[in-house]
Amino acid sequence: MGFYNDVILPRLCDLAMRNKQLLPFRERVIGAAEGRVLEIGVGSGLNLPFYRSSVQEVLALEPSPRLVRMARGVSNQAKTPVSFLEASAEAIPLDQHCVDTIVTTWTMCSIPHAATALAEMRRVLRPGGKLLFVEHGQAPDAGVRWWQDRLTPVWKCCSGGCHLNRPIRSMIEGAGFAIDRIETGYIPGPRPMTFMYEGSARPN
């Protein structure tokens, strides 16, 4: 599994995230970022060109060395300085209350201990800061949830730990955030994989 996880999987993740249907979500979420930004799971860097001049610095956190190398290759397209943190979201190497905005795009599904990671995000986010997110997760329809629950054990083995059935809203609220805005719905594609949550939250 080492070769698959280290070489094949990063390329597959990059390819999947280039889906054109995700572009409007990416533009809206990244376009709302301000100040000093921490992006959780920067992946291959597909978000970096979308940061605007309202952003002073992007701290790009990513645990995969290969994805960090891929992201460094596109970081020169960003309109703002980018610093890379090769680390886990479950142990963010930053001081308390030191960032203005946290961005997660299709990341919470694959963090092994998501509650720990969200607690870390709340720790480093300043009071009054915002968490901007777009994630896929648990669907409202019982039939779709049935498939999500049964597919997830196999799916996460071949997709870098991705869970299809995480309840994104309740996870965020359970970590001490208040939801300011949230929009949900399916995008075209297999329903167990395509129920989206997009919105913003702030620390309580």
C-alpha cells in the first residue's frame, strides 16, 4: 500500500479534484477568505490561484509530502504569499488565535480524527474569525445514507481514508462553532458521493 498511497493516490486525488462541477464551490469559498488564512489539506494546490488580494498570507497545511511538492509547483500562481506546513490537522503547528480565516475544501471526510482536527482549528482561529468550508458528507435521504454507510468501509481503503457518511454540520457545531451560513444539496453524480455542504462558521 506504500506505493499506492505515496504515488498513485495523490495523482488520483488531484484528478478527482479537477472536476469542473467543483469549480463554482471553490470560487465562492476561496473568494470569501480574508487576512491570514490557514488552508487545511491544501492537496495539490488547486485552490491557490483563487485567493484574492484581501488575503495577506496563506498557510497551506498538508500531511502528504508528494501533494506538498505538487502544490509548491503551482504556488507561484497565487496572488499572495504561500507558506507550506507539512503537518496533520490533528496537531496544527501554530499558536493559539493566530489566523483570521480557515478554509477546508473536501478535506474533513478523510481526516482520521476529525473532531480533534476541528478542535485544533478552533484553537488557532482568532475570536471573530471564520471557518469557510465545502465538504461532501451524510445525505438527508435514508436510502442514500444506507448506501453511504455500507460503502464507506471499502471506499475509505482505496480513497485515502475518505468517509462518505460524515455529518458535516453536526461535526462543526459539536466542535464549538456556530454556523453562520450553510447550503446543502446534491451535485450530478452518484448520490452517495455527491451530497455537498457549503457555508461558513465562527467560533462560539
